[in-house]
Amino acid sequence: MLKRTMRPLLGRVILNPEAAAATGGPAAVAEGLQRGLLGAIGSHTRADGRLHYAALRASPGWAEAAARAGALRSLSLGDLTGRQSRLAFWINVYNPMVFHGIVAMGIRRTVREMRGFFARVAYRVGGFTLTADDVEHGILRGNAVHGFLRRRRFGGRDPRLVLAVHPVDPRIHFAITCGAQSCPPVGVYRAAALDQQLDLAARNFLNQEVAVDARGCVTCSRILEWYAADFEAAGGLGALLSRYLDAGAVRDAVAARPRPCDAFPPYDWSLQHEPAE
């Protein structure tokens, strides 16, 4: 069963230390993990949106999710063929890992309670040990630079480099969660429908998080600022917003300026699923 773990001060925390037999290939295991986790969350969420973490942790649904996470260890990642399959798989691994880490570490208010959360919580997947940062920046972002030091997650001789997806699809930023209120909502992603799902995720998030005030100032999610290089490499932020924003005042305001965003409001790092206890 997925239990609450004592929060260590240093080092990686392997969230799936026990192996389990995989039923199906990588896609089926990752989709099952994410689907089971979302189902367990839904079963323990109150009408006001708050989550009963203690009841969730003790539930059969959470125990089943633990087995799914354990099955990641025995997967053959060579069975992931094609870019869409790889992207869908790693999105479906990243999102459960973050929430698993929040529950296992007993996070109560924000992931910032645990120093270096994203560089420490980890899964073993197909023979590799991967933290949340490894999956996001090393794999999904094609080993792009990240952070104030502008470093890449994987060095030139790191065997995990073979997992990196190139080129980066910036729409991933609207499909993955850091467990905070300002993060996008998540779902179960499938290779066969991935392009349509990422389009929908981008449209939903951008129409929620890009706004224009009475002065005509356009405010945008900090995600668009933090990962500006990813959007520029894929054709530019202006083109992205023109594609996904609904017709109306916000889209017109963005189209009328050389720089799409005037300001980036503070990011709300409080938990995406606020505790009921």
C-alpha cells in the first residue's frame, strides 16, 4: 500500500521501491496508473473540491495505484515506438509521480515544504531511476536547459539521454502538473489521440490563464514566461496564442502588440488538491 513516508532531508526518494508484474505494455501500465490515481482522487474529494488525504492513503484504490507504480520497474521501454507513444507515456508517468510524492511525503500546503521536491521524488522505470525533473526537463523537454544555472538534466554520457524526446512539443506544459493551484488540470493521455488532446489542453489552459484588464494590459501564466524558449523554438508565443485563444477581446489585444504578454502574475503554489483535514 502507498503509505506516508518520513520526509528525508536529503537525497532521492524512490516512490515505487517494490516491483510488481506489468500487465500489458508501457502504454497500458502508465495509462492505468494515471486513470486509477484520478479515480481514487475523485472518490475522496468533497463537494467543495477538498481532498481527504488520509482516507485516500488508506483506500484500496490507492493500493492499486501503488501496484501500478511498481509495475513501471519491469517495463521494457524499447517497446515504446514512435514519438506520440513516448510523449503520452511520459506525461502519464510524470503526473502520477508528482501527486504520489505529495501524498507519500505528507505535503500539507505546497510542494515547497520539501526542499528540492522535483529533483528528489523519483520512480524506477524500466531500469532507470528518474526524478520528476528528469522526466520533465530531461525527457519531455528534450534535455533542454533548466533553472538559474542553465544546466541540462542529463550529461553527455548519461544513458538516460536515449529517452529524451526531440524536438520539444511546448503543448506538454499544458498537460503536466507541478501539483499547484496555478498548474493545468491533468488527464489520461493516449498516443492515438495525443495531438487532439494536447490541442484541447492548450486551448483550455490559455483561455483560462491569459486575460486583459481594463487598461488593456495582457496578463499571462508564468508558465509562458518560464518556458519562453520552448514556445519560441516552436514558432513563437504570439503564434501559439493566436492559434488557441478564443475569438474576442483577449485575442484581439494579443494580436495588436509585438510582445504578447505585458505581465505575469505570481504563481499560486498552494496544493492543487487542497486538504479536507
